[in-house]
Amino acid sequence: DVKVTQSSRYLVKRTGEKVFLECVQDMDHENMFWYRQDPGLGLRLIYFSYDVKMKEKGDIPEGYSVSREKKERFSLILESASTNQTSMYLCASSLKLRGVLGETQYFGPGTRLLVL
Amino acid sequence: GDSVTQMEGPVTLSEEAFLTINCTYTATGYPSLFWYVQYPGEGLQLLLKATKADDKGSNKGFEATYRKETTSFHLEKGSVQVSDSAVYFCALIGAGGTSYGKLTFGQGTILTVHP
């Protein structure tokens, strides 16, 4: 089975702090994604990566950056956390099947971040 | 751009009741369609998918048929169980233009099943 793990289930940070969220997948997937999930808004794509050292902006990249130095690991960085970044963050991965971005995405358990 | 609209929840049912969660979409070309489920405290799991018109996806007693003519992918189950209580997300992967390969989600529908 595909396994996607995230470094923390719950995180509390203060406004202005730099925050790192880590995601690791064990199935040699080319594509990795970061989403945030908010009530009533569903999931929104922040950034994705289709190869090591490659990254593409999603729908809401402002205030975030990412890093992919190894194929299995994709990090989301909040350079200066703000209260409106309080959310559930979900990482996902997929094979590169069709086109660049593949199909079925496999999700991690999520990190619930609270910014005070 | 592409979009997915799900019926508003929450949906509350008794055990063994019939379930329908409506999902319609707007997209160019022929997207792939998905239902994901999120159990309490967990990430999303793929429930079923369909990649072309008239395909039926099925899993764990759930079914959904890709209807191109009505741009719909409604989720159904004949007899729900308490363990089906979760949030259900309809989603699509775009097939054309700037939406190609991008996964777009509906807002999610909360299902609660009582014994």
C-alpha cells in the first residue's frame, strides 16, 4: 500500500514564526502536492512538484514556499506564519501516469496547524 | 476554470437507508472523476473513480456513474452503515487547457449515519 506520512498531526505556532511541514512518501511517486483544507471550501492546491527540484504554483501559493530536494520528500514552508494560515494541511502523491500530473492521488493524514 | 459542486450537507441517515450525494461538474474536455472519503481524524482516501463517459466506479458498496450528458457523478449506496459516517469529496482531474492534470475538489458533504 502507498504510504504518505506527515511530520506532525498537530502544530501550534506564533504569528511571524517560520514553519516547516514535512511530507514523505514511500512509493517512488514522481508527483507530490500540498493542499489546505478549510470548512466550506474543500481542498485548495497550494503547490505541487512533478520532479526533484521542480515546483509549480497551485491556486493559493501566496505566503508559502516549497522544497523538494529528494524524490520521496516534499516540504511546505510558511516563511512568516499568519493567523489566516490556520488550517488543515494535506500532502498527497501520485504516479506520473497521464501527462505531467498523473491521476489517483494518495493522501497523508494531515497536519492541523494553529497560528496564534 | 474547472469546478465541482456537491449537494450541501450535512446529511443524516438511519442505518440501512439509501444514500445519494449529488455531484455536478464544469470542465473542458473529458475529465477523470473521483470520490474521496475522509474519516474522522484521517486524510483522504480514494473511494472510487471513473475515467470516461458511462463508466461506473464502485467500491465498498458505493457506486457512481460518469454522466457526460448531465455532467454529473452522483454517489450512491443502497444500505449505509454507521461506519460510513465521514466527509465525502467529489473531485475531477482536468483534461484540457490550463486545467490539464489538476485535481479540483468539491466542498465536501458530511454524512452521519445513526444506528
